[in-house]
Amino acid sequence: MPKVKTNSSAKKRFKLTGTGKIARKNAFKSHILTKKTTKQKRNLTTTSYVSDADSGNVKRMLAIGK
């Protein structure tokens, strides 16, 4: 059987934590920041986790598990 390739865009966007969760960055933090409040921009800086519904697809792209 051939090797399973990792999706290149996924490996740049997601990171596996020590507990097995998948960390991701928040959207809406790249441009058009002048109209957003300081509190909103600060809260978007923190990392979030991929939801359980989407974690299977992300793990498949990262070639984790099955």
C-alpha cells in the first residue's frame, strides 16, 4: 500500500495538542481591523479548538489515526 500523504494546507493551519485536541487560529484577524474593537481583536488572538464534528475530517487531512 502507498503512504498516506498529509494535506499541506492542513499542516500549516492545525496543530495537535498533548491531550489529542486539534488547535486552530481564529478567523477575522488578518485585515480590516480598524472597525473592530480592541476587545474583539484581543479575543481573536487566542487559539481555539476544532469542534468534535469537524475533528474527523481534520484528522484525515493530517493523516492521524486511521
